[in-house]
Amino acid sequence: MKQFIFLTFAALLCISGCNSNPKTMNKDFLQLATDRYSVRSFDATPVDQAAIDKILRAGQVAPTAINSQPQKIYVVRTPEAIAKLNTLSPCLYGAPQCFVFCYDDTKVAARGEGDNYGDIDVTIVLTHMMLEAANLGIGTCAVGYFDREKLIAELELPVNIHPILLMPLGYAAADAKPSDRHSSYRPLEETVEYR
């Protein structure tokens, strides 16, 4: 009887554990990435701190050039600060909070003469966070359209901090929907070439 219980337990472990191998595990990432869209209409419900912490953790583990981690992220969520951001960009879409993605030029990896990986690193970090937000049922939109000089002044950013992108974040409003272009993809034959 003990041997039967042991074998049954071992079989259950195998069944439940066979899919835990990272090489064979299917977390349906492609479906998540396909379903995620740029939300351009948010409701006023704030995102709780536990969810924000998970989203920030996703950015923390994102790859950056030589793991320099030059990102500096400002979580803007007070009504006063959001009101200020709304004067600097028309693209917050009513989000109750917004992340401001910057890089620190004292931490960023060099990319040749007078250039660095700051904007690339920040974009990778934002993408990780955007996908984790989608995984949690939270909407986002990457925004590059804002007045950088005024944002630097409003947030009183130090000279070594360079704003790159905004990411309004919140729950999609009832009328939110993907843009008409969301599911329009160029054929892989146009964007990929094998050599």
C-alpha cells in the first residue's frame, strides 16, 4: 500500500512538474503580447501598491547594456503632479498615475563617441513593465510626445537625469479599445531576412 501511494505521488509530481521545465514551459507569452494594446482611455481607479511593485520589479529584472541599470523611474500619482504632467503632454488619456522613464548618464553604458545606450535601455525596461501590467489586467501606453524641457523643470530633475518616455498606467475605461491599426502587421517576409 505504501509503495502504491508513493508511486501515485511520484506520478502526480511528474504530471504537475513536467511542465515546470523552462525549456518546455508554455506561459502563452505570445498571446499576452498580442492581446496587449495601447490604452487611450483610462478610468479614475488608482492601481494599488502591490501591483505597482510587481510592475516595477519587472523593470528591475529587464536587461540593460552590461547590466548598467541606468533607468530612473518617477511614479507620478498625486492629483497635483498628474495635473502638471497633463500640461506637458496631451497623451495621458485620463490615467490616474504615470511613470516617467529616464536614464542616469552617470550610470549608463557608453555606445561609442558621445553616445550611450540610455534610450534603448529605458525602452527595454518600459516594455518589460508594460507587459507585466498587461499580465495583471492593467492598461498602459508608451508616450514620447511631451515637452522635455518643461518636464525637467516641473519635476526638478538633476542634470544627469534624462527623460525619455512616459507611461500612463491604470485600468482601461469601459469605452477603451485597441486602435484600428492594432492588429495590422506587415508580413514577416517584409521585416525578416535570413542570411
